[in-house]
Amino acid sequence: MIIENSGLNGVQSELGHLDEAAEKVGFVRWQWEYYRATYDLKLIDRTSGSEYFLRMNTRAVEGKLENPHAVLHIEAVYIGRATFPHGMEYESPIPKHILETATQRLGQLKQQLV
């Protein structure tokens, strides 16, 4: 599920600052290469035991990710349910309380960045 009105699409930040702000909110930079990175926040539904990942895609617009001063552009924010063993499913409905937590965390991240 794409989160359209996160307020983060199009935001730009230096890698070092984005890493620090994202970590404060609970995101981890998992996948990355020289010009793009994905930040994930794991959310667990305690009633069902399902795991959801709030994911943010970024792309370098200045420099490479090996440099903390590289400038990243946030491209998309979306959420999906983890499937065994290593997949993500983006089509199923997201529980309301998980979506509320995701929205809250995105708001916290936006405050750190803007």
C-alpha cells in the first residue's frame, strides 16, 4: 500500500542527517547501493503476530551513499505485510492501529527533516 500523503515524498536531506533522524524514529537503512537506499520500520500486530514494514525509498541526487554529505531525495513511502520466508505483500488491508502507528512515525520523521 502506497502512503500518498506522508508529507515526505520529494523531501531532500543529507545522508548523515537522514540516517540520524530515521534512526531516532525507529527506521533502519537496510538495502542500499551507491545511488539508492531503502529505510524500513518494523511494526508488529500483537493481536495476529503479523509483521508489517513501513518502507521509504530514496535516491541520491548529489554524491554517493558512501559520503554522509550525499543528498538523498525521498521517492516513495509504502507499507506491506511480511510473508515467509523473505517476501512482502502489499495488497492486503493494513490493520487500522498499524496504519495509525505508521502515520505517527512518519509525522515524527517529517518533523526531524523539515
